[in-house]
Amino acid sequence: MIQIASKNLQLDEIEKLNKLQSQIDNQTTFAEKAKKAQSLWNSKGGAKGKKAFEVIKSELKSMCVFVEVCNYCEQSEANDIEHIYPKSFFPSRTFEWENYILACKQCNSALKLDKFFVIQPTGDVLELIRGLEPTFQEGAFINPRTEPPNNFLILNMQSFKFDMLPGLPKKEQSKAEKTLEILAINQRDLLIEARKSAAIHYYFMCSELIKILNSRSMAALIKNISPYDKKFDFSKSLTELKAEIKESYKKYIQSYQHPSVWVSIKLVESKVTPKWVTIFKKLPEALHW
């Protein structure tokens, strides 16, 4: 997981969300609010609401950590608008833009669903029970819309599982533990293997870019370019073309699948793994990609 670069909705969509939310907030009891939240979420308030949610989903897609990929597992296709704070427990956040994220069906429906914990003043966690109003409001869950997950977790590049950062305060430790528990992102073999593949890909992309940038002639540069690279402007000078290619690789790496792997490469591997140390000596600007 990485923090999502959130965007703002247009005023029309915000107004539609607010109108829908007001219908929930006008209910008297928690049970009534939860029931209304489910009903309105299913209907979206009719045709106009459904049209607004087409725009909302499009915006959420543009915010995904990779092309329409789940923001939790960073692997599977994201089709579901997921409530970070479940609407069954937090009906007041049913139509809150900042409470939305795109997730895959495995993360959203099979794993997270409305399983949720809140943090008590002591820092201990309390599991919520369906039908009961939460006593406390702060979730024991990392919110990638507002919190950098790498303040809590770092990907171990030996096991390709997430480790909690050492020395976390109790509240932050609870958030990290329950996020890992709910999403099971350390238990799914597919994710672990995919992260390993991503690490290999990142390494070879950086290695290939260095070869390209070290090319002394146009012929040598062309030889080093993949047949699948986008079409570059070979009418440019060698220096200009290298700059264009470097910018292309930068954008590619910044938006590649499993960005948590790249975060760990920059934060840890760049300092402790000799081959990565060499890469970043030759390509120091990549530390800021």
C-alpha cells in the first residue's frame, strides 16, 4: 500500500453526495441511519445519483496506484467503490468523497467487507459488531487517502511481506496490525510472487535505462531500446533523445504495478543492497521518482 494522490470532485458531484448524505443524517436512530445508508447506496438516489457516481468512479480510477488496480493489494483489477470506514458502522460517512477508494472484489467483498476495528483511548482495539453503533470513531486501519502507509509498514525485500516499522506508538501499531489482518496482504501467495516479479522488473528497467543513457551513439542507443518502447523522436540530438527516454522511464516506473516495492527499494535497498547501491550511484535522480 502507498498513499493515494487524492483529487477534488467537481461541485456538482459534491452537491449530489451532500444531498444523499443529508437524507441519512436526518434519521433519528443509528439503526435507521444504517438502514437508510444501505438503501441509498444501492439506489444512489435514482438516475441523477447513478450518473454522478459514474463520474466519481472515473475520478477514483484516475487515482489508482496503477492503471485501475486495487489500492490495497496493488495486484487485482479494481471494480468496487469501497468505503474505508464501512457504511454499516459509519452511516455518516456513506456519501463522503474522502471515504472512497477503488478496490478489487477480493479485498473489498471477500476480506474487508465490514470487518473493522476502532481504537480506544488506551490505544487498545475494539472489534465492531454489526448492528451496534461504534463507541469510538477512529479506525484501527491505515487510511491510504489521508495517511502514508510507509509510516506504519515497510515491505521486507527478502520475504516480500510487509513488516511493521519498529518503535511505533501503540495506536499506530494497532492500525498496522489490523490492516494486515483484515486485508491478508501477507498471506496471499499470488501477491508475494507478484511483488518479487515487480522487484526484478524495477531492477532491469533501471539497468536498461543506465545503458541507454551511457550510449555514445544513436546506433548504440537504438540497440538498447526495447522493441516495446514507445516511438521516440529520432530526429532529435542524442542528448535530447536521452532526456526524452529518461522522462518516459521515470513516468513508467512511477506508475508501475506494486509501487510498494519501489518505495522499499528507494528507502532500504538503495542503502543496503550492493547492486541497488550501484544503480542509484549511476542514476541518483531515481531516488526521487
